[in-house]
Amino acid sequence: MKDKPPTPAALLRRLHARGHSDAHIASELSLAFSPRFWSKRQVWTLRTKLGLSANRPHGEGGALVKGKVVYQSLLELRRASWRQQLRKAGWAHLLALGLDLRPRETRILCLLRERGPQTRRQLAVALGGRLEGHGHDSLRALRAAGLAVAAGQCRDARSGRPATRWRLSATSLPRPPAPRPKTGVERARPARRFVHPSADGYNGQGGIQPCS
């Protein structure tokens, strides 16, 4: 019989007993329960409900320790967590471009890949909130990195104003596999161009999603 996966509270208790800080616990919970992102504030709230006291960051010189890796700052640990979430979501090829995307940006890429072109409001509704936070606009960051481009406009059903649709760019798409040598029968067939469904706005139902 397979063991049930631990709950956030059970994993928090286990990590707290090992002396980990709230920042480290937040990173571990984000990795264990991806794509949900855990912040230090959420860990503090859950830890307080469980009646647990705070642990200090451990490691020499205030460094953070995760497994056998020592991180010199919380930002370095957080970026490592972001990169792992990017790999799990199937965007590992973006790491070769030197891109460290935040969890919300990774989720936007996944939505554009699964649903095709989306407006800003559609993305916000799908994410259950806003696209910006703490002075950072996730969609604008993807546009600046060249990962999201405009795919035309539609009329918003709620406001009646024109709204821009956004889709994945060619840079964000993985390269197609190298073609294998063709046989004599295959040479007689017409060549097919590799097209990613989300790049052309295909939503899996034979058309572009309505702007609503």
C-alpha cells in the first residue's frame, strides 16, 4: 500500500523539527506542492496556528542550507526554487537562455500553451487574481523577455473595449526534434511544417477562443 503524501501542516512540522527557518520551509512547500507558491507569510500563519515557534536561519554566516547545497542568500534559494518549478512545468529549454521566471510567469506560459491566445483579463481570472504584485507585472515581464507577443485584438464582452490577445512567441517554444533520414516513400509525401498549437491560437476545439 502506497504511503499518502504529507499534508502542508505535516511537512511543516517535519521541517520545523529539523530547525529550518520559515524561508526554507516556504521553499520546500513550494516545491512539494507545485504549482502552488508558498510565501514566508503563509508559513508563518500556518506555523502560528500549529503553535510552533520560529527557527533562525542555519548555516555559516547566515547561509541557507538545502540538502547538500548552501545558498548565500534567500534570493539565491528562491531563484533555485523558481528554476526547478520551470523544469517541472516543461520549460527547461528557457534556462539555456538565462531566464529565471517567477512562478506566476511560469503559470502564464502554461496557460498560453494549454488554452491558446488569451487576453489580460482571461489570464487574471485563470490565475485567480491579478497579474501584478509588489511592483512587478508578470505579463509585461514575459513581453520584455520576448516570450509573449500580441496575437490580434478582440472586443471584451464585459467592457465592450478592444482587448489584446497574447500568445507564446517562437522564442518560448521548444525546438522541434531533428528530422531523421527519409525513406523513398516519405520523400514522395508533401513536407509538413512544424507548428505549435498555441502559436497559432488553436485551443484544441478547432478555433480561437472567444474574447469574454
